[in-house]
Amino acid sequence: MARFSHREIGAHYEQAASAFLIARGLHLITQNFSCRTGEIDLIMRDQQTTVFVEVKYRKNRHFGHAAEAVTPTKTKKLIQTAQFWLLTQGLSPYDTDFRFDVIAIHQDGDDIDWFQNAITQG
């Protein structure tokens, strides 16, 4: 049985999340945007809304739901990274419609939960 690195596993499930969202009408803008403040797994468009997506995977739920891995520290980094991305696109965080979603994947991809507006700025 082949062993895969955490990076390879992450890339696999980010692709699965992207395909899941595309099948539901979203359009991929970019994947794995990173800067000094952090990384965003997927940046997508849902009609006129830019969607920043955090993808979390756990093999099973024995140690909790994958979405529980989105900690307050991770949330803060996501918000800062998203604001930076918007600025690099010439967009204002104050005048642009955007949201933060979480895709939680379990059971080797057979169980996918999509939490829209999962992260709020506050």
C-alpha cells in the first residue's frame, strides 16, 4: 500500500472539494493562494460572490468533525489572507461581496459537508 504525504493527501481532497463545488455551480478562480499571512485552499466565484474555501479532511469522525479544525487562529489568518488577495486583485474588502465557506471531508471522500458563511468577520 502506497503512503502519501500530508501535502499529497491535502491536494487530493482539495481537488475533491473543488469538483464538489463546481458540480454545484461555483467557478474556480485559483487554488492554494498563499502569502506571508497564510494560505487559502480554494478561491471560487458563486455568481457575484467571491468565496474563500477552507478544506478540512479527516479519515473518520472518531476524533471529531473535520470542520472543528478551523480554529480561531486559522480563522484570523484566513481573513487576513483573503483581504490581501482582494487587494492584489484591485478589489476593496469593503465594496466586494465575499464569504468564507468550509468543506469538511470524511470517510475517504464519501462524506462531504459544505458550510456556507462558516466564518464571519468580527
